[in-house]
Amino acid sequence: MAEKEEILGYASLLPEKRKAKLKRVVAHEQLAPPEGSRKLRNRVGRGHATGNGKTSGKGHKGQKARAGYSYRAGFEGGQMPLHRRLPKRGFRQFGRVEFQLVNLYRIAKAGLTGAIDPELLEKRGLIRDAKGLVKILGTGEVKGSLQLTADAFSEGARSQVEAAGGKCVIRERVIAEGSTQSA
């Protein structure tokens, strides 16, 4: 068997570390984008064989066929637009903070005593989501001392709970990693 001859090139004369570096280099002439990633732009008005000749895909006449046409959302060609024909009702405040409300009589009706937090209220079906904002309202009477934890309390609820020997604690909410905020 004939031994393979080693082809001596510049890379074979360099120390090992330099050889490894040279092997990783790719000439820019060899680089090419992946197949199908580059697409030629559609050139309109270059004959009917292209499928976009003559009117260049804009149809015949009309405002949309003209140069400089720009579309405005809701425009109906001068006709009264739908968003102006329909009656308007109500107002939705931007940035409104919505609380899940729980009255004191509902806490008493559920038979809750001692330490009460949003997780317990959710478990008993008094609120939908323990992670959401919870506000305790003062309708009803407090029997026994309660330690309520919520995001907000009405003045009536706070005074009733504290008069009965209880405590109102505003819970801290984790907004982002490392920072907390009281509601």
C-alpha cells in the first residue's frame, strides 16, 4: 500500500494553535444565503406575460389606481363611515385599577375567622383570583377578631375590624424580580 503523501501548505508549517484558527476561517466568496431565503422583488408593468403588466395589478381607473393613493382606516369613499353611524355609549377609563370586592357580611356568612388572606377567600369562592387585587368593603358586621390581608380596605371596613379587636394588613405585591409594591 502506498502511503498518503502529506500536502505541504502554509497551514501545515504553522504551530497547532494557528492551524486550528485557519481551519475555521471561511472565505466570503464561499458564503451564500440559505436556499429560498432571498426573493427578487416583483417588478410590475413589464408586460402581460408576467401577470402584472399593463395596469400593474391596480385594475382600471379609480382612486386606488392613481399614484399617491393612501388608505385611511375606516374611510368608505365619502359615505358616512360605520364608526360614525353607530350610536356611542359609555366610557372605558384607560388605566383603571379593578378590585375584586368582598363585603364583611360575606366573610361572616362564609364562617371565616382568624387570619384571612386572598388565597383563603379564593378557596371559599368569595373571589375569582387570589393573585388579582382584593378590596374589603364595610357592609355587614364583624363578629370576633379577624386578621384580614388584602390590597385595599374601605374606611368603614377598617374601622369595624379594628373596633372588634382585629387587624387590617395591606399585602405587598411582587411586581418584578427584587422589587415590591404596596397596593
